[in-house]
Amino acid sequence: MPPSILWLCRDFRFRDNAALAAAAGAGPVLPVFLIDGALRAQGAASRWRLQRALLAFDAELRRRHGATVLVLEGEPWDILPALAARIGAGSLHMNDWPEPATIAAQQRLGRALAGTPVRLVLHPGHLLVHPRALRTGSGGAYRVFTPFARALRAIGPDRPGGEAASLSPLADPPRGLALDRLDLAPDLHRGRAVLERHALPAGEAAAQARLGDFLDRAAGYAAQRDRPDLQATSGLSEHLAMGEIGPRDLWAIASARAKADPAASPGIAAFLTELIWREFAWHLLIEFPRLARQPWRPEWADFPWRGDSAALTRWRRAETGIALVDAGLREMRVTGRMHNRVRMVAASWLTKHLLTDWRLGLAHFADSLTDWDPAANAMNWQWVAGCGPDAAPFFRIFNPERQAAQFDPQGRYRRRWLLGWQGAEGEEARAYFDSLPPGWDVPRTWQDRATPERLAQGRARALEAHAAFRRQAPVDDR
């Protein structure tokens, strides 16, 4: 049988990897990873984390099958047809990471392969169900989460696939870039060492272990998931973003645990709702590929957002003087992650109190998050800003002090990340300063500027701007 190429993108796992299983069943396999324009356009932190996923997958591939990943640099429509001709491949398999740039690359690759004996075969795996399976009565995409979730639960996710029993590596694979000398994020500079000190384990085995740990404590998830001071969330976002665990596999394992453990069932149900929220974001991105660049609601295109400013710089540098906001932004700088409740508060401060364009916040998150997900990042920023599908009304403005009092009542989270806040001197609070690039002159001792007057003025300014905009162009804020 002729060999096949497995084009790896965001699917660094062996369980429920349809492309891997199909390639393994079709003859010798050459796994390939490309450093292309779409990858180089990603943020530094996510590229760094992706490299860790790649290395973990390659190590496991060597251990299981004696194969290795071929790493090449270039665009897929240039590299892969020539590579297929060189090794005599009959098929090229890929899982469907449906990000707009990747979809465009797949389409261009398909045109480049036209007239050749090589078949491009795309497999499901990044989503719970194919978007065509979830349509409204009129045949369109859902724009509101609740009916979307109800419809998905009604049909149920697709069943996960199994593992390839064996894989025959290509006997004489071409030479590519050396994995042990690869650096996908040279622009991290000082931040690399800090991320490495605070990184979670990468790879499929780590993902499965983290899922097991979460399910053991899932009984408290529904009540505690909004508490950044507690270890209540799953910690699976990086693994999902890198494809180290698939959503269908995650759903199946968690659902089976809920049936076996009634005490954990409410918490697991809440967790699966969050997984559906992720799915909702991806279905919207597929329907509206410009989700990261344009407001979902076209009437918001002319809202007078502020652009670059000194206030935006202070927000990026986590020196707004608002404790919960700065703590979250510093957590992201040190670990590449941020608790979801804090993400909403930080985004609300930027878009509402500072009236700054949500796309500027989205870009900062995209550069800083190791669990960056293009669909969730775009939809959640638009949700907070009020211009997205099923968005929070613009007048819903988070008060960061009330949020902190409710969800970080003893101040443990803020003390962990803010050097000088209530005498905080912890290693993680200090680590933020180890990560700063040259030119970021941030005072080492954090300064509180959350006066009631400042909070009230920011809220009033946001509401006044929104009211003026509505008078000029009515906005549907349902």
C-alpha cells in the first residue's frame, strides 16, 4: 500500500484521533508538522505551549511506534504536494481544526493536489458535532446559547473513536528540522523562563491524569468554579486547545463518571455546559470567520471605541490599580493562564470603564495565553463588550471590587499575584517582574487606585457613551 501523510495541527493525542487512525490503516505513515504563516501569526505564549505539545507527542510516538514527526517550514500548499510526490503518498490525512486560516490553507492545498493521485482527507475531531448537525428550524446557525445547548444535548455528541492499534512508520523518511533545537517562540525573551517554571505538564497522559483528578473533585465544581482562590476548575483548557484530549472523549468519560457517581453529577453537568459553550464559540466562528476582527452585530461597527492609549498600556502592564484586574493580568503573564471569572472582569474593565476597543484586549490575550483558543477568545471578548451573539447587555458592567469581595473573599488570589497587596511577598507575585520585557517600568509595589469615585465615574462614562451611540444608531441589546 502507498504511504500516507498525517498533517498534525492541533491534535497531539492517540485517543479519538480519526486522522491518525485512518492514516495508520492505509499503510506506512509519515507524520508532518508545518511551521507556516498561520502558526507564526499566533501569539508567543501559545506557540511556546504548542511546541511542548509537539515534543510530548513525538516522544510518545517514538515509544509506541518507533516513528517521529517530520518538522518542515513553509506553506502547506507548497510543501505537502511536493512531499507527497517525493515519498509516493496516496493520501494526506488531517483532523479538522476549523480556524479560518487553516480552512483557507486546506482549500488552497486541495487545489494544489487537484490532478495528482493524492487524496486530501479531512476527519472530524475538534468538535462535539459537525456544525451541519445543529441548525435552527430555518436552517441557519444558532445565535443564542440556550437553544444551541438544548439542541446539542438532544442529539448528543458524536462518539469518540478508538486508538490505532499499530502504526507503520515510513522506512526512510526525509530529514526535517531538529526537534531538540526547535524554537517556535523566540519572541518570548525573559517570559520563557517564567512560563517554564509555572507550566503544567504537557501531553496526552497529563491531560488524562488532569481529567481524572478533576472528576475526583467535581462535586464542588458548580458551587466553586467562579472562585479564583480555590482549585475548583478542571485545568483542561490548555489540553483542549492543543488537542491533547478531544472534546468527544472528554464528554464520554465525564458522562460515564456522572452516572457512576451521583454526588459528582451536578458538578459534571455544569462542566459539560462549559464544554458546550466552547462548542458554541467554534460553531459561531465557522459561521462568521471574521469574529475576531468585526462585531457580530453589524450595528456595533461604528461604536466609538478608544484605541491605543496610556490607559491601555497600564492595563496591558497590569498596573490599573484595580486589584482583581491586575492580579489576573499578572497571573496570565506568569503562567499563560487566567481564571475565567477574572478574565471577564479584566475584559469588562477595559471595554466598559476604559471604553477601549475589545479587539485590542483580544490581541493581548491572544499573545499571552497558553490556552489560546481563537473561537472562545473572540466570542468571549465580544460577549463582554456587548457586540457579540447572545452577548451580555452593555449596561452589565462588572464592579471589580464587588466581584473580588464575592469570589476572592479572603484575598488569597490577589495576595498571590500582587506584590505589596496587604503585604504580599510571594514567589509568584515576584515572578511577574522576572517576565517583563525591557522598557516596562512597572513599580514593584502594587498601588491601589480603586476609589469609589473612580469606579462610579467609569461606569457613568460607559453608560453615557452607550446612550449617545444608541441615539445615533439604535442597538439591539436583547
